[in-house]
Amino acid sequence: ILSPVFDRKNQGRRLLDALFSGKDRKAEAIFQRRHIDVVFGSAVYYGRRFSIPGVAWIPDFQHRQLPELFNLFAYWKRELGFRAQISGGMTVMVSSETARQDCETYFPAVRGSVYAVPFAVWMPQEQLRDDPQEICGRYHLPSSYVYLPNQFWKHKNHETVVEALKLLKGQGREDICVVASGQTRDPRHPGLYEQIQRKVQSGNLEKNFLSLGVIPYGHVLALMRGAVAVMNPSLMEGWSTTVEEAKSLGVPLILSDIPVHREQASGIAEFFNPLSPESLAKVLDQSMNCVIELKNRYREKSLPE
């Protein structure tokens, strides 16, 4: 449904209407005309008297668990938005059991009425047509690399990755390379990407940490398929799309040891302490040693007798 009612410039008026009259009357009228049975939304408040049943999706409770990453305005905007959705009578949906438990801890009134609906990913065949070797060549990547497809946002924890690579280089492991891609601007922390790049340069890690920026989705999947492993070092996730993509493609995983990653990939991933570069360095070292061992075995089998 396309309507100017839903334009960003009208959001403030609709919110005031929902707060003071008890319902977003303009949205309700459009939904009723179109015979909408259920409204699904994220960070949208329709009011406690809204006549159409609704499902409110809450991604995670990052502001509660990592408050240092939010200024006062951003914290309370998120907190009041969640409270409004919950108090508005909408059914609350989250993407993991971890988030469900968090929701019921922070908002006890909704215990027993929060639903965890984990998602998987479906990849159209046209997105899998790119040849990993050709795409790696296009970006001038080494034959062995760990792939990190995350936005450069503070909670995604790229700094720990750079520090781990610095430790490895000091130990003589200059062959370990992490390739990162994703949006390079964090709206809440402007300048973060530049700060990370300065750390890379000061540590002489230009060949160990490669940033590609935003790339086509087909290239992301090709780089996953060609990687030694896919990494997600995040401090906080609701349910990681990166992890689900790697699982679908059968690619090894290196994950920060946080509850939701354990829920998603326990038994099929290598875990590390996200606050410890030493912990990550150890896992990267072991992963690359496994690759070297496999290559040597293949080379030995390929030699003529």
C-alpha cells in the first residue's frame, strides 16, 4: 500500500494522534479500506485503541545491554518506542529465545505473550551464479582469507579483529587475512570507520585487514563460498543473518561467544571471547593452520608416485 500518510514527514502527527486519541486514525482508515487483517511493524505505535490486531517485531535489546553505545536521546527514543509497542496491546515477536528471555526480564508484564520466531535465509539461484575465484580476483584477494560481512557499526566489534591481527603479526603470522565488507558509516558513531582504518595503518596491517565497503549481494555470497570461514565478532545480535547465510552455504563459522550465537550455531562454530583479541587470535591461528594442513595433504596426494 502506497500512501503519503506513511511518509516520514507525517510520522510525528500520526504518533501524536495515536497517543492522544488512542489510535492512529489515518493508518486505521487506510487498512480498513484495504481489508487488512493484521498489521506487522517494527518501531511503530498505532495506539491502545487501534482496531486491527498487530504484531510488533523487536530486533534486540542492545540499548539495555550496551548503554555506553547510546547517547541519552537515542537510548530513550528506543526504550520508549519499545514500551509504547508493548503497552499498545500488540503481540510481541522477537527473533531468538535469547531476545525473548531479555524481553520478559526487562518487561515482566509481557511474560508468556512474547513469541520467538527465528528466521533462516533463502538464496535465489541467480545470486549464486558468481564464481568465487573470479570475484576474489576482481577484488585482488589472497587465496585464503576469513570473511567478515558486517556493517562498520560500533557493536559489530571490528576493533577486536584488528587488535587480534596485530597480535598475530607480532607472532610472525603475516599470512592471516580478514576481508570485511559493509556500510562504512555508523550513524551513532561518525568517524568510527576512519578510526579503524588508522589502527590498520598504524599496525601495518594493510595486507591483513581489507575493507571492500558495500558490494553487490551476489559478491557477498561468492566471497562467503570462497572463504576459509565466515566471522561475526559482534557484541550484540538479535539473530544474525550472516550466520544463517553461512549455515545455508555450509561455510565454517568463527563467532563471538554471545548467547544468541550459541543458540544459532552451537556445535558447528568456533567461538571466542568478543572482548579478548587474544582469544580471537588463537582461533584465527588454529583455523589457518587447518587450511595449511589440508592444502599440504591435497598437494601430497596430487604428486605423482
